[in-house]
Amino acid sequence: MPFVLLALVVLAGCSTSAAPASDVTRLSVQVLGTVPHDPAAFTQGFEIAGASLWEGTGLVGRSQLRETDPTTGAVRRAVDLPADQFGEGITVTPNRIWQLTWKNGVVYDRDPTTLAVRRTLPLDREGWGICHTATDLVTSDGSSTLVFRDPETFAPRRTVDTGVRRLNELECTGSTIWANVWQTDEIVGIDPPSGRMTTVVDASALRPAQTRGDPDAVLNGIAAIPGTDEFLVTGKRWPVTYRVAFAR
């Protein structure tokens, strides 16, 4: 989600916390290392695939899909969205890269080798976050709903209501969908079959001091590091990406 001022109506009456039930596990972040991050990147999507960290950025006239070096943060290559579009979440499957737009009503199917758009498909909701499981694409739209979609056609298959509003950037890992909760310092873990929230991670310790005066520079970016229980985590316009573990 882009701007605070654009969402005042949405926020009315909403809790800023996931407000976990007693059976929900509460964790914090253990920082294991840092990687530079472009402070101009308005991070909307964040995912490791192969030897690359992929990032989707937002803002009208500045939205991109980027392939970056996960160890240095350097941008290896980037492609722009049309100047009138606001980019959102991205996910990388073996055959394609999916890239959402916020309110433009389209999703892009890109070639993972050339990054060229192969198909432009209709998007039936606002686009916020996207990730993929072995069988489905999963998208968020800023509400408490997650939509499970066909990984070839993007058609919706089913929805689950998580009970947690403002779900934003998503990361699918094994039996858990991790989600940033927009305008909070929390990451929630969600059970895919039921939509039940199982975990709340307090990531407030990560907020860089230099971003505290920017209301849009919120936590937004979770990338699981393959073969480990670790993650790369960043935020919009953050100058750093953190390598973390979720710990009690």
C-alpha cells in the first residue's frame, strides 16, 4: 500500500495490531546481519529466487521490477512499469514473474529470463502482496482476505478471511504465509488452509532511525532465504535490509 493519506477512511475503526489470541505464538526478530538497500526504493514486493533477490517498487512514474544481489543490495537490472502505473507485489515461479499493480486493474506475467511482459491480465481487486505455494498464487488486497489463484491463469480459486486487516507484502514458506501488516511493525504467520493467524512477529527493533520522520517508510518486505529458517526483511525507503531469524 502506498500512502498514509490515501488510507484514512480504511483505517477508521481498525486496530493497528494483529491482537493475537492466546493460542498465537509471539516472536521477535534476531538480527544476524545487514545488507545495503536503495533508500529510494518504495518496496512493494521482495523475494529470493535462484541467486537473486527480486524487488518490486511502487510510486507512479517510479515503479520497477528489479533483480538485485542478495549479498550487496546492488541492482543488477531493472524494468520500468508504464509511467501512469503504481507497482505492487511480485512473486517468481519457475516459469514466470507475476507483478501486481495497485489500482490499475492489471497484473503482469513476465518472462523470468528477459523480464519482458508476456501477458497483461485483469486484476479483480486492488493489488497489494503476492506469493506462491506449490499449487497456488496467493494475493492480498489490503483487507483481511487472502485470495488463492490458479498459477497459470491467475483466476481466483478460493478465499480465506484471516481476521487481520491491512495484509500487505506476502511470503509463502512451507506451511506458513507470512504477511506484513501495513503501518505496523508486525509480521503475521497465517495457516494457508484455514486462514488462521498462528504467529505474530514483533519487528519494531528493525525500524531505521533515519526513517522515523517518514510516515510512508514502513516495514514492507519479507524474503525467505532458501535452505534456512532465516529471512531478509526491509521497508519502504529503508537504507538497509536485515538478515533475521524469528525467535522467542
